[in-house]
Amino acid sequence: MSDQHRFDPTTALVVVDVQNDFADPAGGLYVRDGEQVVPLVSELVGAAQNAGSAVVYTQDWHPASTPHFAKDGGIWPVHCVADTWGAELHPQLLVKGPVVRKGTNGEDGYSGFSVRNPATGETTPTQLQSLLVPSVRGLVVVGLAGDYCVKETALDGVRLGYEVEVPLRLTRFVALEEGDAERSVEQMRAAGVTVS
Ligand code: VGL
Ligand code: ZN
């Protein structure tokens, strides 16, 4: 059952982009029902902490102008601009671990583990993996959004050799196109992610 994760020190909880722009209905890239996951994620953070599991966070953190945004040639409305309200972690999120910012220098890409240079396509790792001690084998990936940063973080987690679980009640999907949520779930399962 997704609420009964057996957290222990070999499992880490990865909380993806629980920020105002995604989780608040007034946010720049509001993910429908995103606010519903915030108290549940906070509860899970408490459970993870009690069991000795590391908790790490990601934070989408863009410059005011970046090829990630539609106005600059990308596909997204302006969101999570550095040092704005929208980029802040949601006020109801319990923060009990390090926060990895991604996109800081105008990079693109969605995984918490890596960023992509939009000019060259080159990907470089973030600090996320280095924050996980080598005895960590399993990741529980939660947050926003299920079809972008959660999915890509989960897929990268599998590529890096982790056992990865994504509990659906702890994520929500952008679903730019109908069926995106279902396709994302399929893609994660096909890669070996336990979508619960
Ligand atoms: C995300 C779209 C653009 C996410 C970030 O956190 O899933 N989605 N930037
Ligand atoms: Zn973004």
C-alpha cells in the first residue's frame, strides 16, 4: 500500500518540485489538484524521517528568460523564476533535508538527477545523487509533476540502479495532452518503476 512504505535507512524519499507555481491554484504552471498532495507529502516526510530515511528535495529554479519558457522559444508558461513567490517551496511542505535547485543557469530538462544544456543537448548531473549515501538502494519519488519531473527523476533513478517507487496518490499530472498521465505511468512501469 502506498501509505505504508517501509522506510528504512536504505530508502530515500525524493520530493520533487512541491513549489507554489505548481501546487498553488494561483501558480504560473498550476498542476490540477497539486495542492492536494502537499499535506500527504509532508506526512510521508515525517514517516521517512522517523524511520531513518534520507529526505531530499528538488526545486525548479529558472532565470527570468530561458529557452524553457514559451516566450523564449520553449513550451512552458513562465514558472519558478529564481527568488519569486512561485519558486518557493509550498508553505505547507515539511522540509527536512537538502534542496537541489535545477535550471539555475538556464538549463532545461526535467530530472532531478541531471540538467540539459538547451544549446548543446549535453546533460550534466546535479548534486542529487551525491546527497544519497551509497547504502541507499531504493527511492520513493513524489511531488509534481507526474508526467515531467517526477517521471524523469524516477526513470533516471532506475538508470542509476535504484529500485524506484512512485505512489500515484502523491503526484499529479500536467497532462498537456489527453492520455499523458496514463502514458507516463506506462513508460515508468516499462522501465521498471513500481507505480503504486
Ligand atoms: C516541471 C514543467 C516544467 C515539473 C518543471 O516540475 O514537472 N514541469 N518545469
Ligand atoms: Zn520548469
